[in-house]
Amino acid sequence: MFQSLQPYAQNAIEFVRAHEEWAAPIAFALAFAESFVFISLLVPTWAALIGIGALIGAGDLKLWPTRIGAGLGASLGDWVSYWLGLKVGAPIAEVWPLSSRELLTKGEAFIHRGGAPAVFIGRFFGPLRASVPLVAGIFHMPYWQFQLANFTSAFLWAGVLLTIGDVTSMVVEWALR
């Protein structure tokens, strides 16, 4: 499945390369999709974000607007997932694609063990990134506790992904000299 998504990531990267002014909104949309529970489970976008980071390293993009766009998108994706968990509660686990996975069970155990730090740490681990905010909402984690972990981890995560691409681009450029 993921190989069939590779052309979409490449298309997003090429679009951003051709239209620098769209880098921050595209990074926002990709990070939102990667962080929102239902989209994240179906369409991984992290590879496109790393590719956009490579454009930063190549000098084609500005770092800060792109990083802020990605950080805001990631934090909003988690916030909406948290809100859905808070408002809908446990019955949301019956909605596909959540109903076909153990993600909520793993997310629940992770939240109960770690609390707000689990929200922060969960951002950096694929399937947990999608389920932890939803579970935090289902179990009524205090709003500000969740948001502090959400926003700090979102901006760090966005920076890490973009920096991976940035550094990789610089290493490749150096190696080709």
C-alpha cells in the first residue's frame, strides 16, 4: 500500500519546489493529515515532509515558515483527534479504521502509564501518533495538560522531520562534490 503512495509524496515535493509560497500551507496540510487519527492511519505523509525538508537544505525554501506551518498542522490534527475523543467517547472505537486495529488498546495503556508525557512521546511513534490524542480525549485528560504536550511535541516533531530532510540534502550535496 505504501509504495503506491510514493508518487503522491513526490508530487507534493515537486509542487512545493515549483511553488515556494505554498510550502507552509502544504506542510500544514501534510502534518495535519499525519496527526489526525483517521487520515494518519490511511495516508502516511511523513516522507513528503522529509522531502520538503530536503528542499530547505537545498536552499529552495525558508525554514521557519515551513516549520511553523508543519507544527501548527500537527498540533491541530492532534487537537481535533482529542476533541473527537472527548465529545464522542469510547463509541468512536467502532468506526473504521479504528475498529480493525488494536491502536486504541495500545494508546489507552500508553496514556494510563504516562499521562501527558505519553502524549509528547507518542507523537514520535507512528501508530501511537494517531491514537494517543484520541484516547486522551476519551479518558478526559485535562485540556491544558494535553495541549501543553501537544503543542510542544508538534513543533519539535515538525522540526525533526524537516531537519532530517535538510541534513540529508546537505550530506548528499557534500558527497557529490
